[in-house]
Amino acid sequence: MEEATDCKETCLVWRARLPEAGKDPRAAVQLAREANGRGEHMLALSVAQQALRQLSLVSDPREAAPLRQQMALALARSGSTQEAMEILRDSVVASSEDAETLGLMGRLHKDLADRAPTPSVAVHHRGQALEFYARGFAAGRSPYCGINTAVLAALTGDMPTARRTAEQLLGLPPEEDRLWAAATLASAY
């Protein structure tokens, strides 16, 4: 019974924020990001889709890129890798230098490598994942992109890149999320 009450209260909080998200793309991105962070991927997808419909009247497609990124993240976390990849192939998103988007592209290629039908397809996707993670680390010194760059470089036999990236990670300021920071540092060491 207590769990149902918590769910009801959470749903009411989300619903109260939907009208603002429908009017302001930044509010929609924030709401979708929070929903993804809490595991509410279908809500994140719905918010982003609704906001994109509103933005279809806007001439600047760059405003849609963060919403597409949140849609793709929701789909990826729900296991819909191909659909997420299609959303990110949009030219504005694909040419992004945003570490979060590049990291997500890396993650999608890593997922595709894990499900690849042949070793050669897996190698291709791992190479693509490494490229996106490396771009994300270079663009924003994202620890997520950095540790994935180091690990994938090591797995593909590129030990100089793995070591160099790990050393760079060890020199970054600590992250706010202490658990993630500890895991990143442990992997870098």
C-alpha cells in the first residue's frame, strides 16, 4: 500500500511539471533528463517527443538536439538500441561535440558490438564506440567517455592510448557522484 502511495505522489509531481515542459524546450530537456535518471524511460521518451512536436515549428534544429539525445537515452536504456541509433543519426546530433551525446553514441556501438552476428561486425562497432568515446573525452573531459576510451583501447590492443587516457583521467578533479568516481578511478588505475 505504501508503495502505491509513493507511486501516486511521484506521478502527480511528474504531471504537474508537464505543462511547463510543453512550453519550454529547456524545461522539457530537464524533465526528460530527470526521468531518465530515475529510470522512468517511457516518461522521458514521451516528454521529449511532445516537446519535439512543439519545436517542429521552430527553425533552429539545434534546439531539438538535446531532446533527441534524451529520447535516444531512454530508448537505449529500454533495450531499443537500433531505434536510439536512428534518432542520433540526425545530422545535428551526429556532428555534435557534446560529450554526453558522443558518449551515448559510443554506448550504442558498444551494445551493437555485444550483439554482433559476426566477429568482424563486432570489431567494426567496437572501433566506432572507441572513436565516439575518444571524441567525447576530448570534447569535454567526460570521465564516462574517458574510462570507456581507456578500456576499449586496452581491449583492442592499443595500450599507449589506454595508458595515456587513464593517466589523464587520474588528473581530473573528483566527480560529485562518489560511487561513480571511485569506480572510474579504480578502472583507471
